[in-house]
Amino acid sequence: MNEKLAGLLAVLAFGCAAKKSAAADPVLERGRRVYGQFCATCHGATGNGYAADNAPSLRSSTFLATASDEFLRDGIARGRPGTAMGAYGRALGGPLGPEEVNALIAFLRQGGPPRVELPRALPGAAPGNAKSGKVLYETLCMRCHGTPIQRSSAVHLANPVLLATASDAFLRWAVESGRPPTSMIPWKGALRPAQIDDVIAYVRSMAVPPGAPPPAGAMVGPPAPRQGPIVLNPKGRAPDFTLKETLYVSIDEVKRALDEKRRLVIADARPPSDYESLHITGAISTPYYDTRSLDDLPNDGTWVLAYCACPHHVSGEVVAELRKRGYKNTAVIDEGIFAWQHKGYPVVAAPGLPPSPAPPPPHP
């Protein structure tokens, strides 16, 4: 049986077992509800990934076999800064407490492959040569995994939280075994062990700043009550937007409307932890998973624009809810927060926040 078929069968078994067991186990049922509310939007209803913003598969057998609970907990609670994966831990301003995170991990594990306990350090492994690894990475890996300043279609390996929490053994297993049934192929045999050491050394060198643990987050405790105005330029005229597909407005049109002092609301659909780290100047926090955050928005014809980092998946959920409530002038800011930031348009960023990588280029 080849790797890809084995991975696919593991995915199917995983999903079936999870559905059956969640109904009988309250912890798994809680994890299933958490996954459906907070994760399925990007990772897909079955966890196969790539439903939005290139969110990776959570069902890959090689990932589940080697990802420790600690690694999963850090990924959920701290997120992946600079991507659409926000910090969902309550201590960083997210919606999930420790019990909910643990239930989610139990749900992800249900029906998965046996765990492989990896060593924290590779016994007898010589340190790789980052310079040689850079050549290999740029030839074999960069097209999918991007660069420190540019994301692409696969996991962004230069992410500071990923590099702070993934062991060399975990990275080596991923390179050697791939991530079936995704497009990440196994490189064992195609690359010599020393070459894999070199690639890992180069990936490590992409940490920002190199070798230093990233900040745990810009926010501690629950989000503060809304402060400041909801409506920007309340005495201004309404904007004249041209929507694409009756839903999307470009960041350039929004910036022009702000420069012209037009009346509008800008709603950040991401978790509050992401909003506190980086948001468009003048935006308010309206997490996509909490529709109560929309209750104080004026329904008087004022344009309400939502954005996220996907660039427009969870923001689309916010706009859909507003339209269901009868709001007449609503739109998604098409390219999202990171494209806005990379254009040099005004943002509020947490002190010391490193520059975010450019979002993946749009599909042709």
C-alpha cells in the first residue's frame, strides 16, 4: 500500500471514529463542537485542510503521529502570528480555556494513528549546514513553503511560534515522511540524511529574531470592552464603492474612502488576540465566532466593511450575518489585513511586533 493511499484511509477512519465516539464521550463531543465553531472554517469540516487561507491538514497520519499534545496546545493557544491562524487561548485574548483546548486535542486525536514519541534532540546528529540547506530549500521547498518575507501555499516554516515549538526530530520526520494525503511528499531516499540536516538548519535560521523565542502574545486576559468610536467620520458622506461579485471591495477603494473622510465602519473579524496585535487604524473588533459583537453596529445604511487575514473567509461570515440582519451596505475588504499592511496603509501594531510576511499571491 503506498503512502498516499495509507494516508487517505487513515483520514477516512479518523473521521468515522471521531463521529461515533464523540456522541458517547462528553469530552470528545465538546471537542467536536469547538472544532466546528472555531476550526472548520479554515481547516475544513473533516480536517483535511485548505478550506481557506491554505490552512494545513489536521488529519495527516504523519502529523498526528508525531505532534505532541504540547505542540498542539501551543499551536491552538498561541496561533501562528502573521497568518490567519490566530491565538485562540484565553490567556492571550482568545475564546478558548484550557479545558476546551484539551477537548479539541482529544477530538483531533480520536481515531488517529498510534503516537510516535520523538526525542527532543536527534541522538548523534551533527548540526546541519544552513548555507547548503538554503540552496536545497530554495530549489525544493520554497515554491510551496515560501520565504521569511513571503508566504505561499503550504505551512509557512519561518513562523516564529512554529520554530519555537517544533523539535528537530519533528521537522525531520515531516521531511522524511511527508504529509499524506497532501502534496507534501516524503523526501527520505530522495535526500541524504546530511542534506535533510542542512535543510533543517536553514529552516531554523529563518527564525525572527534567529534563535529567540517569540513573544507569547500582546494581550493577557479577556478583551477589554469596546472603546472609541464605532463609526469613522460620522459626519462624512457615504462612500461610492464598486463591489466585485456583489461582495468584495478592494483595499485601495477603502483607503481612498478613508482619505476622503467618508462615513463607514471597519470590522475586524479575527479573534481579539489578533486584533490587539495588529489591526487597521480605526477598526473595531467583531470576532467571527461571536455574533453578539455585531449588536451595537448601526443599521442605518452606514457602510460596514469586514476584513480578516484569509483574506476574506471569516470576514465573509461576518458580512453574511449582517446581511441576514438586514444591513443594506456591507462588504468584505478583499485582500485582508496583511495586504493592507504591506501597502503601507495605516495600522495599529503591538510594540515590538515583527513585520508580517506578505500573504500568498492570489491564484491565477
